[in-house]
Amino acid sequence: MSETAAPWQAAPGIAQIQRRTVRMLMAAQVVGGIGIGVGGSLGSLLAEQVTGSEGAAGLARTGSTLGAALVALPLALLAARRGRRLALGLGWAMAAVGAVLLVISAARGDVPVLILGMLLFGAGTATNLQSRYAATDLAEPRHRARALSVVVWSTTVGSVLGPNLAGPGRAVASWVGVPSIAGGFVISGVVLALGAVAMWVFLRPDPLLTAQHHARLAGSPHAGGGRSLAVTARAIGASPLTRFAFVTVVLGHTVMAAVMTMTPVHMADHGASLELIGMTISVHVLGMYAFSPVVGMISDRIGRIPAILMGQLIFIASAVVAGLSGSSTALVTAGLFLLGLGWSFSLVAGSTLLGESVDEAIRPTVQGTADMAMNLLAAVAAGLSGVLQSAYGFGGLNAVAGLLTIPVLLLMIVTGASGRRVAQLRL
């Protein structure tokens, strides 16, 4: 891992490309975030209407999460070979096709088309996540976490606006002659397609290809090669720092998915209104995204590993507050805010460290493997969370989620990620 900027990274021309890249990624995150934000509020309702079964409503979250996991690594492999521009554009385009299929499934009552649409729609989540890595391709080491974090932060806009497309969607549905529940996905398909076109047209020069080109000119013997999955697996297994960052990102996302999935059910069981539940989820999303630039600056200032440690401590605090909440909406809301903030620290600092800990040649595939794993485990966690809550209550679910911080803390010790190691990693 390089601790100081290479000469080419500090060149004015590269700095200009980096600023343009980050602005383009932020704009795409806003547009694409609006598109995928529809799924959070309308996906389960659409699945229930198409299948005619309340129990099948979970198909929406499971299908989109699984879709995100399935395309994460192929998109990363494509980025390694052809650049971020093509990979990110294709990801947004696949999500747009998924939105169109969901509209068709609603119009026809077609369950297989619904499932396929949800799988493709999940590509939007994978693309949303991989955009954060593109922000670091040309960034100087001392600014990597900040660059990554502002792209994560820009997702806030879409996360807020997307779930509120139900009203405008009904008007659009009447114009195009589809069921009202599908109108939001019509809007989603349009904005996701715009995001794809924006990537293909405006993300030039490609940040990853530019970084690989300059790495080759600088004499890196591995730049542009070694992208096989076997090499990727060996790289993750061989480097203690890479393993640590990988586990941090994957388990941080798993903790968040497990608790967030069952919070509405817990609140409803205690008589909370839909408005209160919606407010709590909004505060959780605020914790996830709104403070990510601050998290990025902290990570750049004090180091990646201390920031990761802060994230684990916040997760534990969240588990305590939410786990002891009982019927208190205030405590649940506070716990969910801390859950989102812990996720932000784990994702920003962990993702930055993950990219820094491996060679440029295999960086995209390592990043894609992490995104695949985090989405797969999130899907499993979402499925098991209901079982855990039924058996042990919301407090028990939070306790199990809190225990998932232990592997991260143990790896921090095992890899020597304290004391002298922390000092070496400070930028």
C-alpha cells in the first residue's frame, strides 16, 4: 500500500480529472439514487400485488439484494478490463431494464418477470456501491477517504426523494396506462437510463484506465495484469490488512441489514404509526449518508483503522440503545441513527483501506468481491433476522448484531492494527 502520492497523482492535470470525476459520480449518484430509491418504498407493495400474497412481498428485497450480489463481481471484472465508465454505465442500464420489467410484471401480473426484474433492478445497488471506488482511482492517498465519502454522501438525495415517488408515479401511471403501483418504476426506469447515458458520455477520461496507464509509465510491474479470481482470492488471503478491511466492510453491512430489516416490524408490534416508522427509517438513512463527508475527513485525518474502531464502538452503542428500547420510539430512533452512523464509518474507512491495501491491477476485482460478499450476507441476514426476532425479540436480534463486531475487533488485534501499525497508516 502506498502511503505517499506518486508524482503523477499530484500533477495538475490529474487533479483536474479527479475533480471532474468526483462531480460526475456525485451527479450520477443523485440521479441513480432516485431510481433505486423507489424499490425501498414500492418494491414490496408491487411484489404483493403481482403475486397476490402478503408473504411473497419479501421477494422484492431478497431479489434486488441477490441481484446486487450477482452482478457486483462481473461489473468489477469489466471495470478492470475496460474501465469504470463502461462498467458503471452498464450497471445503471441493467437497473433501468429491471425497472421496465417490473412495470411489465405489474401490467401482466407475471411473477417470473417480476423476479427477473427485481434481480436486474438490484444492479442499481451494486453500481451505486461501486461508484464510491471510482472516486479513489485518481485520488491522492491523503484525500482518498474524503473523495469516497462525498460520493457516498450524494446518495442522500436519492434516498430521500426516491421513496416519495409514489404520488407522482400514480399520475405517470395514468398517462401510460399501467397500474398505479408501477408508475414509480416508470420514473425510475427513465432516471436510471439517464444515469447510464451520463456515465457513458461524460465519465471521460476514465479514472481507472488513467490510473492504470500512469502506473505502467511509473514502472509498476503489475499494472494492468493479474485480474483473475484466483489471484484476487490469494491477494485477500495473503494480506492481513486486506482481510481486515474486507471483513470490516462485509460485516458492517450485515449488521446494518439485519437490524434495519426488522425495525419496522418491532415498532408496529408496539403500536407505532406508519408515520413514526417512516421517520425512524429516515433518521437511519440520515445516519448512513448525511455525515459521510465528516467520516471521510476523520478517516483521512486520524487514519483508516482508528476510524474503523470508532465504527465498531458505535455499532455496539447502537445495539445497546436499540436493544433496550422496548416500546420507546425515541430509543429505537436513536439506536437506528447510531446503526447508520456505524455503517458509514465501517463503509468509508473500510472501503478506503481495502483499495489501498492491494495492487492497482487487482484492486477492482477485490472491491467487487467485497461488494458481492456484503450483499450476499445482507440477504442472508435479512432472512434470518425475522427468525431471530421471533425467537429472542428485538433485543436479542440487536445482541446478535452487536456480536458481529467481535471478528473485526479480533482481526484488528491479530493484524497488529494498533500502536505502531496505526501510526504507520496515519496520513
